[in-house]
Amino acid sequence: MALGIETTTAILDAMVEGVIVVNAQGRLVHANAAVRTMLHWPWPNTAQHYVEVVRQPDIVAQFEGALKGCPRQPIDVEIDRHGRHIYTAHAVPVDDAQGGGAVLVLRDITDMRRIDQTRRDFVTNVSHELRTPLTAIRGYLEALRESPAPPPALRAKFLEIIERHAGRMERLVKDLLRLARLDARQDALDLTSVATASLVTSIANDLDSALAAKQQRIELTVDPGAETLMVDQARLGDALRNIVENASNYGPRGSVVELAAARGERNVSLVVADRGPGIPEEDLPRIFERFYRVDRSRTVDPGGTGLGLSIARHIVDMHGGSVTAANRAGGGAVVTISLPIV
């Protein structure tokens, strides 16, 4: 059964792929809604030739090949207008009763490419993070092997370095497994009423030795209405601990890590602020990415796995909240967790 023009147009306009149809003379027969959005077209005049409206040379070349009966291989076209997008474009000839023509299909593969790049970056970062401690362990083991009877002090030093790097690898593997579980949403949240002060006290106890080593302390301010939180205590505690530990790492010796809890109309905010060097503006949108670290020339490398803030973001996401980072005028970074009121 042949479809009418209106039905065919409706089908094309309902597609998420962009479709352009031209006749044998190269004049537009139809351009669906999706392709007009992709190429940022106004409503084209169907009397126009495709070269009058198509501004991408690669797409023009696709049409040329299809109209000559020699279709080309699909190509990727990058369009950077109102945001960068990547499309796969492919034109094929059409043989019909009206004398032929060509149809071109554009498919948005931006997210696919972004995912591929993220996966490649992840593999590269994991390889790098594992290679560093493995190289150190191997080097000191060889040194011990070549010196069967090193002085006790030197032997103890080598073993301490090996132990430290092995611990770093263990933490990295644990964090990777944890992220995998968070990504898979394998465990349901156990929401309970938790006292904000009690949650912060447990975090301070966990970080007591690290804070004492830098002569730092946590200063808590709880506004009325934010005394309790309906959260998964273990998970949110982990998220907040990672953020506080990060603030301690970048904060100067003898400084205060400020933590404030406030209640809004629809959410409760937990704000962690430090007195460190702050975060470069270009890095702010990316600090919650896996393995992303601020330019090390600006700060001392704290030696973590680079996954703490990413884990924190995943946990907050599970609670239906959001986490953001900013700088404050007086210096230092501010990380804000916003949790919906349950």
C-alpha cells in the first residue's frame, strides 16, 4: 500500500534522525524537523538547491556522490553552534517514478563519542594510577634482592615505601569497585533520621589523625531546621568524609574546615569550605569527574586516588540531590551538597 504525502511527511518529522530528500536536480523535496534543528535551518524553500542551504562541505560531497549514482562511505560531521555536536552523515541514491534523487540521513552520535572518550580516559587514568605504585614496588623489591643484607634502617625504609604504595593500590581498587556498585545501583538506600552534629562528629573522629597532623579542626554551624537529616547515614557519611578530607588536604596548616548545615524550603544544604588556594575557574565544572585533578603546579598533590569527589557525587545523586563547587571571595573552595527534604 502506497503512503500518501502527508503520512510520509508525518513519519519523517517523527524521526529522531535528520532526513533530507532531494530530487534528481538536487532541489529540496523534504527536510524533516530533526535535520532543521541539527543544521540550524529556518524552514527551507523546497524550490532551493541543496547547495544553497547546506553549509557543510562534507554533506554536500555526500549528496554529489549519491546523485551521480556513486554513494560515498558514511562520514562524521562536527557542527559547533549552540554547543558541539557530532553527526554521522550518509546519502544514498533514490530510484523512483519521479526520476530519482537522493536521501541523506544524519544521526547524532555526540553522546556515543563522549562515552567512548570517557571510557578511553578511564582506562588511561587507571593504567597510570596503577603503574606509579607498581613501578615503585618493583624498584624497591629489586633493591632488596640485590642487597641480601641491607642495614636494618634501610630495609625498614624500603619495606615502609613498599607497604605505602601497596596500600595506595588497594585503596584505588576498593574505590573502583565502589564506583562500579554505585553506577549499577546494586544497593538500595537505607534512609534513617540522622543528627547532623553526630554525622559530623563521626567524620571528625575518622579524620582525627590527618587533621591533627596539620593542626586543623572542623567547625560546624547548624541552622534551625537542619538539626536532623533523612539520609543513608553510612553512604552520606562517606560522601561528606571525602569532601572534608579533600578540604583538609588543600587547606593550609593550622586552618579551619568550615561545615555549615542550613534548611531551605525544599532542601537541606551541607556546605564545606576551606582556606586553601581555591579551584581554577576552568576546573570547577570537572572536579567531580573520575581521576580529574586540579593543575598540580598550583597545589601540593595530596596523593589520593582521584576518585573521592566522584564517589561523593554518585552518593548524593542516589539521594536525589546535587553537589557543586565554587570559590569564595575570601579565598578557598566551597563544596555544597543539596539534599531534598524527604
